[in-house]
Amino acid sequence: MKLQDWIKSLQIAAIYMGTIVGAGFATGQEILQFFTRFGNWGTYAIIAATFFFIWLGNKVMLLAHQIKAKSYEDLNIALFGKSLGSFISLFMLVVLLGVSAVMLAGAGTVFEENWGMSYQLGLIATCVACLILLRHGMHAIIAVNSIVVPIMLLFTLIMFFHTLKMPNTMSFTTIKTDLPLWTALSTPFLYTAFNLALAQAVLVPVGAQTSKPIIIKYGALLGGIGIGFMLLVGHIALSAHMPGIQQFAIPMGGIARNMSTIVYYIYVTIIFSEVFTTLLANIYGLALQVHERSKLPTTLIIFFSLICCYLLSQLGFGNLLATLYPLFGFISLGWFLLIARKRLEPVNKS
């Protein structure tokens, strides 16, 4: 590949990582619930999840590229057929709006609990920033992730080297769990199904707009490895602080606070950035879908979507998270199986 193609692959990897890494991932709650609480089995689950992120992320983007999908509804129709595909897309549209509201509420919570500012100010400021940036479409998402993801990786490395200095660094290989083995075996499927089904809102347009399949292939490979690396480092750090770390609502915040005040504030900023990148991706994918159905101007759709998210976010971060995420998880598993079974056309590697 040419240097320009490698740069595009890195941009795809950054978008992929920035879309997957949302509020739950950044706080450490997702890693704790899906992996660390299963003890040493959590490491094997992360390896399996990394494989799924590489394999299925590549398939989603290549399918979108092959069918020239304008939105994720085109992909769902190719997977499910016209009637069921349209219904699934409509359901995902509602969930995307709900999850976007969760992200917005998360941003408001960072303003209130960590920066000492008003929750409402946080909601409004985030909405305005989102509206301004999304006027530039995919270019804005690429630009934001190109900044946020390297910082996120840097913090992950800082966390990793800090954990290496601890006497119980290798706890992730020895911790046992009383939970049934089948729950540990199912967790990589559940985790990747949920995250990829949601991420298709931005992965589909990325795949459709990419000129060469080989760029997608390496973008998915680098992005999947990056996600797996961050999962593993988070798992190692949390395992070293088990079982006490389970008492924290934001486990990674508890670890960062013990490191230094500067690291803690950097971490809080990263949480906000990760929430913001996921919000951008979700609203962009939602706007493309509504535009495809209604032909309304994209900017107008983005504006009213943010208004809806603002109203929903009045319910609070925790309430929205607890209600919407389990519901979407059931639908995601069926989507996961269909995308795994779907055959791809032979790829031209030029």
C-alpha cells in the first residue's frame, strides 16, 4: 500500500476505536462487568472479543463498501431482507437516539461531578459543539478521533506502566471467580454484538466512502487490535485492585485518583472526549438514516436529534443506561449471528 493508503487505514482505525470506546468503557464499568469479574477467564474473553472486533468490523465495512450503502438501513436490508431489515433499522434508529441521549447525559455528568459546573450547561455546551462540528460531516469525526484516540492510547500506556510497578500486577492470571463458566464464555459474544451493532451507524458510511477494500482491511485490523489492547490494559489494572475496586461507580477513576491529581484530571477529560466522540458518531449515523428516509436537510435532522437527546437526558445518565442497554443487547445478538454468516464477495486487493 501507498503511504496515503496507510494514513487512511489509521484514520479508519481511530474512528473505529473512538466509536467503540464510550462512557461505559472509559469509566471501567464495561470492562469490570464483561471481563474482570470473571477472573482469569476474563483474559481469554478479551482475546476472543478482539478477534471478533477485527473480523466482524472488517465484514461490516466491506459489506457497506460492496453494496455502496448510503446508511445502515441498506446493510440491514441486505442482511435481513426488505421487511425485517426496515423494521430492525427503525428500531435501531430509536435506540441510537436513546444511546445518544445516554452519551449526552454522561457529558453533563462530567461537567457537574468532575468540573464543578452545571449539568444543564454541560448538556447545552456539548450539543452546541456537536452541532457545529457535524456541519462538516465525516471530516469532523475523522478530525476529532485523530486527536482523541492518540491521547486515549497514551493514557492507557500510562495506566499500564503504573500497574507494572504494583506487586500484584499478575493478578489477572490468578484471580478465580464463582460465576458459572458459561457466562464467561458468552461475554465476548454479548460485548462485541452490542458494540458493533451500535457502531454500524458510523462504520457503514466509513466503509461505503472508502475507495479501496485493502484500506478497510488494515483499518479494521489496527482498530480491533487497539480496542483489544485497551480492554486488556484496563482488565490488568482493574484485576490488580480487585476486589475493592468494585465499590467504585467509576473504577478507572479510582485508580487514576491514586496515581496523581494531574493524571486524574487528564483521565476525566478523556472520559468526556470519549463520550463526545461516541455522541458525534451516533448522531451522524442517525442523521444519515433519517435523511435517507425523509430527504430532510441533514443539519436540520441533527438539530432536532440533539433537542430530543437534550430532553431525554433530563432523566439522568444512570436511569437511561440501565433501561436502554439491556434492551438493545437482545437485538444485537441476532444481528451478530447474521453478519457472521454473511458471505463476502472476493476482495480486490489493489
